[in-house]
Amino acid sequence: MHTDPNCLFCKIVGGEIPSNKVYEDELCYAFYDIEPQAPVHFLVVPKEHICCAAKITADNSSIVAHCFEVIAKICAELGCESYRVVNNCGDQAGQTVKHLHFHVLSGRDMTWPPG
Ligand code: 5GP
Ligand code: ZN
């Protein structure tokens, strides 16, 4: 599996940097965001280093489906009936960590459209 030794989330997945783990399996890792934007705010990341959503292809897209299965499972376990899943792709969209991740936010009213 491809990982990047200089990538923050690869280091979190590998345990080199500590995190508050929510869930883990052979394909993905979920942990609470260090700067929560809602009462519940965790991130789901593939263990494989994929830099952003723009690099999802027919060869690796099954991980995205898996991440969404995991999100549904975690949210059910946490009792989050309503939640928002966010992916920021690229600098202008606000992606600061270049390892594919899905934000899961819940526990407060949310506005649409986003800012
Ligand atoms: P992005 O801005 O790339 O969409 O999201 C990156 C997220 O990672 C941000 O919400 C930020 O708070 C979170 N984050 C950055 N560094 C760390 C860290 O060391 N630990 C954890 N748990 N979250 C982090
Ligand atoms: Zn990475």
C-alpha cells in the first residue's frame, strides 16, 4: 500500500502522531478532528496515501465507497441521525492536508450553501 513518510495523515494512520481514534479497519482510519467545527467532527481517511479527490480513479475508487459505509456505521453507533460529509479538494476549496479525507460533522444546525 502506498504511503508518504512526510504526510501528516499517513503519520497519524501509522501511529507516529497520536490521534483520538474513532474506528479502524484494514482499509481506513477514523479520528476526531483536532479543531472541531461541530459537537461531533471526525475525519475518515483511506490508509493508502491518495492526495485528493481529484486523484480518485477506477483503480482506487472502491475505497471511497468503503469510507461512506464506515461513515454510516460510525454515525449509527454515535447516534448521529443527521450529519454532513465534506471533502475539500485543492487549495481554493480549503484543503490543508494533502491526503484524501472526509470530514463528518454533526450535532448542530448547518447552513446551506456553505461559505
Ligand atoms: P482540510 O482543511 O484539509 O479539509 O482538513 C484538514 C483537517 O485536519 C482540519 O480540519 C484540521 O483541523 C485537521 N487536522 C490538522 N492537523 C491535525 C492533527 O494533527 N490531528 C488531528 N486530529 N486533526 C488535524
Ligand atoms: Zn498520506
